Amino acid sequence: MRKTYNKDEYLIKMVEVFKTNVTDSKIADKIISELVLYLPQSKINFDLTDCDNILRIESSEKIATESVTSHLFGLGYFCEVLDY
């Protein structure tokens, strides 16, 4: 988990980055729409041009990484937290 400080908003944000095997943008959009239901205060996006097909979640609250990975596994996709 990476914490970032936005001096303009005076908020600390949590950022989690996941490696996935999602390669289709329509599937990525579907996954995002499902994750937003569980993480409504979060910014969620995929970077499918990255070799790791990155899923990035930014939130002002703690992100339950196990729930995210379990959700994607349940949909049949690989997902793991990238350590940095």
C-alpha cells in the first residue's frame, strides 16, 4: 500500500496496484463497475497497455486487497498485489 498526500486537498490517499490477466477493455469496465459497488469512494482503473495489465485503486480509506483479489478470482481472473 502506498500513501500519497495531496497538498491541494489536504487528504491522504491509499493506493493499491494489482497485477492481473485481464486483457479486454469491456471486461475491465465490467469489473470496475462491480468493484465500485464495494468501494464507492474509490477511483478505479485498469492500464491494459502495461505488461502486467494493472488494476489501480485509489481511496481515502483502507483498501481490502484480499476482497479485491478474491472478487477477481471468483470471476475467473488472476489478480495479485504488486509490491513496490
